[in-house]
Amino acid sequence: MPKIHQHILVPVDFSNHATLALEEAADLAHKYQADLTVVYVIPQAIFHPDWAADMEDAIDVSDITEEAKKVLTDMVAPYRQEGLSITEHVLSGGPYIEIVRMANRIKADLIVMGAHGEAGAKPVLMGSVAEQVMREAPCSVLTVREPVVSIV
């Protein structure tokens, strides 16, 4: 018996891959009449006190959070207009940790995310966020990438 997805988590970082992941998740949500939770995680490094203390102008965390909320709301607006049930969250911390926590919290049965984020195709030292989420997630993870253009 095929699994029916009821709650889909979509982590985004406003990259092209994240946009494609949201499109894929919206298609699945339509098919299964599932709820979508879309989350953006402000990376923890932005809030590191030692880093911020060295800066001439301190980062206003509330400005970053409010801007992220606006961008996220605009990003999901077309899907909400199509009648999808969508909840948005802006969190701060380690991206993969916060994504896994949110998946547990909402009891997600699927995570749909970009294969590569705003860092690009090269994983950072600890591996990509998508790889870490796949290792730790309490549910299946579908990664979405841009189509490869063949040069042959």
C-alpha cells in the first residue's frame, strides 16, 4: 500500500534549488491533500557573539528575522492562493539541527529540500545540510536539484 503523505516539511534558503523543492512539495501536497510547513533557518554563525563583537555595526537580529519572514511569505503566497494549507517558520541555529527538530515537532512524514543550497554544489566542511538531514531525519527525505544540461 503506498504511503499517503499528510505533513510535508520544506526547508528553504531562498536558492534556486529551494524554489524547485517548494514546487515539488506543493505538487505532492496537492496530490495527497497534505499540509506544508516551510521553514527558513538563519544560520547560527550570524549570531555568534565573538563574531558580532568584532563588527563595527552590530547585526540587528530582528531586522534579519523580519526580512526573512517577508521573503518567505512572498515565496509561499502563490501556493497558498492555490488553496494549500501552509505554515511558515523562521528559526535560528544550526540549519540541519533546526530542520530535524521541526520535522520531529510537526511529525512530518516527508521532507522535501534542495540538493544544494545557497552554498552551491560544493559541500562545506561538515557536509551539506541535505546530507546531514538525510542522516538524522525521522522520516523520508526527497532532495530536488536543477535538471542537468547534457553537453553530449
